[in-house]
Amino acid sequence: MPKPRLSLCALIYQDDKCWVAHCLETDVVAEGETPTKAFVNLQSLTEFQIETALEDGDLESIFRPAPPEIHAAFARASDQPIRRRPPKGVKSFEVRGLQPCGAR
């Protein structure tokens, strides 16, 4: 079975004192002390999800869209300079972020 090569999108935003990275196509969410750490954690979780789906022969389990408000926030967000090698099975990961409250 050929391995998937997905193009995914992630929204990064601050929630209280931690940063959150939320994948729009899979509804996987990760936290970190910085935007980069949150995104790195999201990449690890995404890779694990894809590997598990492949092992189980259940590729449909990968796709569980994030709630509409996350998609709307992504549309308002700006590109982020976080560029890391995409996890296995992912062709690209577009990353956008929201400024924390009070930021200019």
C-alpha cells in the first residue's frame, strides 16, 4: 500500500500561558512553551497518528476536521516563520498563527 503524502495546515495560538498548535485536517492538538515547541509536538503526534492508521489499515481515521471556529481563525491568521521538516507521510505543513491578546 502506498504511503500517504498529505498537505496539512496548522493554527498556532496562545492559550493562557502555553502555546497551542492545532491541525485543521486531523483535529490533533499539541501544546508547548513556545510556538515552535507546540508545532514540533504537533508534528510528532501527527506522525504517530499516520503510522498507527497505516498499521491498522484505517486511513480514514486520520481525517477528523477541526471545529469551524479553528478554520475561521486560520483564515484570519498570518503565516508563521516556523519551518521544520514535515513528519513522515506529510508533504507539507502550512503554519499560521494568531497574535496573543495585547500583542502588536
